Amino acid sequence: MSERNEKARFDARLTQQQKQLFEQAAAASGFKTLTDFVLQAAQEKAVAVMSQQQHLVLTAEAQKRFIDALENPPEPNEYLKAAWKEYQSKKF
């Protein structure tokens, strides 16, 4: 596993139009270099994507109960039956 501050290289090919657009956006945003701009934009996008991912962390006992509930679901109660009927009556 690499250390946290160890530098790594990332290369990308882009069109002249893309490069010009990115350079203009970098300058307009106050970035000193195109690299700084691209890295900041990529990091912001990565953080946004990862923050949308949902992770469920369960204890071993909770995992067993969760799997059991999936494999052996309880019978629907009256509330769930009524909700299902209401859902079916709507036309989407």
C-alpha cells in the first residue's frame, strides 16, 4: 500500500479544444496551472460521486438478522397489504 503523501502520475490525452477550454476555465477560476484546475475538478467530482454511495456497516449479529430477514421475510401485515393495493390502483 502506498503512503498517503506519495506522488503518483496520471496522464490523459485530450483534444486541443478541450485543452483550450480547460485552460480558460482554470484562468477564470484563478488557478495558477491547468494541472491544479483539473486535479481540483476531478477531486470535487470524485468526492461527490463517493458521497452518493451508500454503505451499510453491520455487526456480525446484525448481518445474520439482515440475511435472515431477506431469506425468510415475514408475512405482510395489514398496513403493507393496504399500501400494495393503493400502489396497484394508481396508473403510472
